[in-house]
Amino acid sequence: MPAYVDTSALVKRYVAEVDSAWVRRLLAHPAQAVYLACALTIRRITQEQGLPPPSFVVADTALRAAATAEGFVVENPLQHP
């Protein structure tokens, strides 16, 4: 979902204010899409070069599900002491 975020809302991303949690959730999703898009590009490049595909190391539940759906081998760092 594209969103225009003005500076007063953007401050909530970094400073605890009313509705800061909501703003953080809103801004997290585009970043997750960028992470996944980068990983897909890296996977394509490594496959073109005959290298093994990268694993996807992520703690975030939603991003982990998206990476799994894209066929990545996914590692959760929270499950490794």
C-alpha cells in the first residue's frame, strides 16, 4: 500500500509518541518488500552463475512467510542460541 508520510508522522517512527506503533507497522511493510526483492535478485544472479541459492535469515514472522512462499530456505535467528 503506497503511503505519503509527512514529517510529523515520520518522527513517530523514531520517537515514542501517540500512535508510534501504528506508524512503525505502516513503514515496516515497504522495507520488507525491498528486502525480499533484493533477495530474489541475488538468488537469480547466483543461479545464473551456477552458485547455490542463498538462504534467507529473518526473525520477522510476515517476512519469513513471504520468503518461504518464494521458495527460499529460511532460517529464524531466534531459534539459534
